[in-house]
Amino acid sequence: MMVKFLAGTALSLIALPLWAEPTLSIPLPLTEEISVLPTEYTCADGEVLKVKYVNAGDNRLAILPIDGTERIFVNVISASGARYVAGEYEWWSKGDTASFTNQLEDQSVQECQSRE
């Protein structure tokens, strides 16, 4: 009886990592100052977007919730403002306004205003 219990416990412990939530770590240089700026936006459809801007040295990121999942957007060249992209999505902020676009859908621009 004790052997069955120990075998079952050992099997459970071996299988435990299979159910663990996967995580991702992106190392950033600690020689530079790292800043995280949380900002809330209200969009034209009434949705509130909670965006986190992460700046570390030459790295500029924006983290946005897309369909219930946080997506990491990277800063790319823009003529004006700060433009971030992740896959087919684009987040473009300037001052206290921003726009969210799905490049694969026509007419998908969502205009947003900072709540601060």
C-alpha cells in the first residue's frame, strides 16, 4: 500500500511541470536605467486599455492586452510620435492620444485618449 502511494506521488511530481504555466524572460542590460510607465487609455468604443511602456537603454517596448493576452510591442521608426508593432498589430501614440490598428483588417483603427 505504501509503495503504491509513493509511486503515485512520484508520478504526480514528475508530471507537475507539464501543467505549469509557461513564462518568458527577456534580459535587458542592467547598466542602463529601466523605467516602466503604466498608462490607461479610453478608446472610442469605451474600452479601457492598460498599456505598460518599458524603456531600458536602446530598448523601447509597449505591453498591451490583446484578446485577453499581454502582447509585447517593439518601438519602430515613425515620422512623429512613438510607433510600436507586434505581428499584425500597430500601436501609435503621440502626446495623450493613441491609435490601435490591426493591419490585416480594413477600417480597424481604434482611436484612444489617455486617462491621465
